[in-house]
Amino acid sequence: MSDSLAPPPTRSGSAVALVTGGGSGIGAATAEALSTAGWTVVICGRRAHALERTAEATGAHPVVADTTDPAAVRGLIDHIVTRFGRLDGVVLNAGIVRAGPVGELSESDWTAMVETNLTAPYRLLHLALPHLVAARGAVVGVSSVSALRASGGNCGYNATKAGLSMLLQSVAIDYGPQGVRANVVCPGWTRTEMADEEMAELGAERGLDAEQAYHLASALVPLSRPAQSAEVAATIAWLLSPAASYVNAAVLPVDGGHSVVDVGTVAFDPRFSLAPNRI
């Protein structure tokens, strides 16, 4: 166990963390990082097989629960507190993408993103906060660089991820005096199932395979590569740990420098070319 990432000391067993969307990607990597650090980890999601796979690999406790279902969320929190007696950390990782600019995005897709990416985290926190206050716990929201810099054709995702960031900052301000910390990570391109699907679409448009598509998408990122899920998970685990005990209301890019690139200077970058497949 890494002492710096160890959970806060408790009087009754190990500290307990809930990770939503824990069956794959950043959620599964976070479950592994927290379990390795000594947390008791509960993962939830809608896909039982994905949760079971992650549970087998990490030792996390899987619970099939759709966070857009109020009854399921209440049952989830009640289950955790009844079984483990406490809740010390929450990672709000579940999210969806439905592409489209404002004039083309359907209202049903807009509503689905608002419900999953913003209302569901509110709903879960509404029920979890009394337990987090009792534990003087911490929350980490998994937002996106799309909350910091608008991406084209992605209005609903941009807006809901920006809303998630502000929701967590509001928690930080309102509940910080009671010992609860709330922070946000904003990943850039990260190798996950969701990103793989987007790379497949990009590759199909440009005649590229998945690796070439990832290379193209991250070519102007200062680190010149996408993140691994474990790299984002390590930051989340740190934010939940006592090592980050005075970090509150932070919105932390985990993007390899993606969000600081000055688009006005991209044309001067020797890696940039208007010719197809040159970047």
C-alpha cells in the first residue's frame, strides 16, 4: 500500500469509497487504485458483466444500479451504509456523450446527458452528503477538458460537464466547513471504451486505424499522447487521500497540457498541415 494514498484512518474498519460507472475505463482503473491503497471500494453501473469483471480484478464490491433512477440511488446508498457502516469517498465517474450542435441535437439526447451527467450526480450527493459529513469525507467528480474549452459539435456534453464542475465547487464551498472536500478532474483524451468508439469514428472518416486516430487526436497535446486510465485514476486516488487534505474546490486538468494550447498559434506548429493525414 502507498502510504501517501492510504485512506483516512477510521475507528471501525477501512474507509469506504463509491465509484459510479465503475465497470470500465477510468472508473475501473479508479477502483483498482483505491483498492490497492487500502480502501473498501463499491462500484456501480448498469452493466452487470462489466462490474463483475472489474470486481474480480480489483476486489471491489459490485452493485448494479442506474444512477438516473432515484429509487436505485437511494437503495445503493442504503446498501453501502448498511453493509459497511460508513461512506468516506465518492467518485462521480458515470457519464454519456451524445454529439451534436445546438441546432441539431435532439431534445431527448440533451435530456439524457443532463440526467446522467448532472442530475444523477446531484441526486447521489443529496443522499450521500450526510454520511460524507459524518466521515469528513471527500468527493471527486470526473469532468472533462470539454468543461474548460468548448469542443465543436458537442454542446450537451460541454454544458453538462461544466455544470458538474460547478456542482462540485458548490459542494466544496457549502460543506467544506463541515470537513468535506470536493474536487474535479478534467481528463483529456484517455484510452477508454468510450474514447475507443470515438477513435473508431474518427478513423473511419480519415482512413486511419485506432492507433493512428489516437495519434491524430493527441498530436498537438504537449505530451503528444492520450492518457492511460490508470494515470487519471492515480490523480483521483490522490484527491481522495489525506495527501490532498488541503485541496478543495480544485478543477484539475489531467490532460497532458491539452487545455493550455493556444489555438491561434497552431498554424505555426511544424506538426500542423492542411494536407490530409500529415499531422
